Amino acid sequence: MKLSFVTGVFIGSSVSAFQLQPNVHSIRAKLSKSSRMGPLFASMYVDVNENAPRDVQTFDQWASSNGVERASGVQLDTQDGLDYAAFTTEPIQANSLVVKIPNYMVLSAARIREELDVREAVDSLGKLGASAQVDDFCLFLKILAEYEQGNDSSFYPWLNSLPRLYFNAVSMTNFCYECLPPLVFSLARTEKVRFDNFKTGLKKVKFLSPQITNNEAVVKWAFNVVATRAFETPTGDKQILPMGDMFNHGTETEIDFQYDQEGNAYAISTKDIAGGSPLRMSYGDPTNPSKLFATYGFLDESSPATFCKIMNIQPTPELRDIGLDFSRMLFFKETGEISQEVWDVVLYDFLKNDKQAQQGFYQAHMGGDYETKQAYHQHYLYDTSMILKKHVDTFLETLDTLSQKTAGKDLSEHPRVPVILQHNEFVRQTFMTVKNGLDPIVAQASGQYA
């Protein structure tokens, strides 16, 4: 689960007030061992079958015995046996320690580069134009290397606690892709390309056996572990934190992470937390549920808004100045409000055939001349509102068509379809709310235009 770190190091008295004393063992201390002599038996490995159970209880014990500290009342729980998450049974004050993960338990891309021979594989990624993916790729190789050790791996209890069933883009079938709206489809294809790059780089790795590198299920599982649990630290390192990866996402968050100078990681409460509350953090922009869905495979129904899905406008520096950005061009779920950036971008693009008016609008925007800018909007309200109405109506028709495709499909063959339908319906309801507010604007503007 992706973590968003605050910059700086943790300094505070809450750590000294922490009740549990760490019982720090070497990270190489094993809870269970098995001989690696003779043939490689499947029973040695984590079972990556999608129906395999997660052993979170053993992981929880392993984490505590290896130096993970937590505030009183912090526990892991599940409602469906699939998704486990951290919560607290007791109140926690703001700016207090929630969980500490010792630095030797951290999986770090920087350390992996020193530990494993990844040079040839990394070079192959560079030739693919995927240099930005190298740190994630190193973590991916580390997961595979630890997986190959079976239950001789020091990280076996953690690996055996991880999800097997994922709903993100890389886990989808080709039919699933046919049911995705344009933005999610684009984001999903980006994830799929990243996975293909990793498989290409994997061909250059010599320290893993063919039994591992040729096992599509294991390779995909390792990719999904990294895709859903890696984060970038303030220093630019990519890492995974066992136990630190058990905080779910929320638009409203309770914790964030900091480091000390030794590289120990601290989950710190960002506000007073009542007993019985979930412990959540941000995985990314809460106004882009489509991005969260493509990467992590869940629908963030707490999202207050969604990107307006206008994707047919070619970006320019001026349009970016105006507000062309996924995180700013929003439709709001509860109110149907259309963000100002949507109106601004649509008007600027509409004026492309009238360069004088376009430049006048741009200068008013950049100069903060609100009255002149609003005069442009009022003058062209019929045109821009009609453009938006056509976009909303067309997108709603597209969603209906995509949903109809799933009728009669075998969900055992396509288990991600229900989540896709849930995502599409979430977006549909937002667009319907926008439509209910937009149609009267169009009607009024039509009267003025007449």
C-alpha cells in the first residue's frame, strides 16, 4: 500500500512515552525453517493462488518479535478475510507514535542495488525508456528473491500475509479492459506496459531460477505487491515497510510517516483519534479515484470529486496555466458543482479560432482580472455550457454501453468485473448529479442566446 511521507525527521516525546519495549532480533531470525536440499517443493513457497488464505496472525507476531512497536490498542483486523487494515481500540492523541518500523526491516531499493546483481536488468529497462521504474523493479526482484527462499526467507511471515487476490489493472482480463471508461483504460494500459517492462528486465536476471522467472502467477503477484505497497521517501528512495503497509487509504486521514536519522520509520497521528477508529493515510490524490482504482484496485467512495473526464483537449503551456490538470478539473459528487478550471479550460479551448479573444481571456486570467474574465464567461456561456452538456451526456451513454457488455459474463472467469461496474456506477452517479445542475444552466443560456 503506497505511503505518502512527510518531509523531515521525527523528534518528539511521544516515543519515550511508548509503553512496549522493543524486543529487537536480527532480521534474519526465522519463525519457521525448512531444508532447501533436494528438489524445490511447492510447499516451501508462499501460495500465490488467488484463493489462498492470508496468515496475518503469524505476521503480526513476527513483526512484534522483530522490533515493530505500536501504541496500545493498535491492531490489524478484517471484515471480509481479504482486506486487513490497522485500527485502534483506544484513543490516540495527535502527534503521537502509532507504529514504529525498525530500519533493518525496511525493504529499500537503494540497499537492494547493493545486495543483488541488478545491473544488466536495470540497463535493459533503460533501453526501454523505463529508467523511472528502476527502483520499483529492484523491489520487485527482492520480492522474487525472498519468495524463492520459501519459508527459509526471513520475510516469509510477511510475504505469507500479503493479498493474493488483486483487482488492479495488471490483474484484469482483456475483457475487463473493454469495460473501462477512457481515462481508466489509459491508466490501466500504463500499468500493463510497466508490468511488461518488468518481465523484459527479468530476462536479464541471473540470480533467480527459471522456476521463478517463468512462473507468470508468481511474477504478477510480486509486481502487484510492489505496485500496491511501495512508496517514495523524502530522500527519493523507494521502500516497502512491513506493517507500515497495513494502513488503508482515506480522503480523511489519521496518520502520516516520518523518519529518524537512523532510517527508522514512524507512523505518527495527525490528529486526536477516538478508540474504535480506522488508521488511514493517503495513497494519492483523493479527487482521482480512477487512478487509485487502476493502480490499487479499489474504489475510493469517500472521494469528494472526480476528474471531469475531458480528454480530447491537446495540452499546451497556456492550457496548463489555465488549469488543465486531473486534480483541478473536477466534478463534485455531492453537489454536482463544476470546478472553475473546467469552465476556464473549455472556454480557452473553444476560443482557439478567435486568437484575439483567446489571448484577452488568457491575460485576464493570468493578471487576476476577475471582472474581465467573468465577462468572457458570461458572453460565451451558451457555447461552453453546450460543450459540457454534450460531454456529460455522451459520457453517460458510454458508461451505460460499457456496463451492458458485462451482461451474462461468468464472474468466476472475470472476477474484477463487479469492481469495474462499481467504479463505473460511482462515476455515473457523479455525472448525473452534474447533469442535474448543468441542464438548467444550458436552458437559461439558451434563452439569453435567443
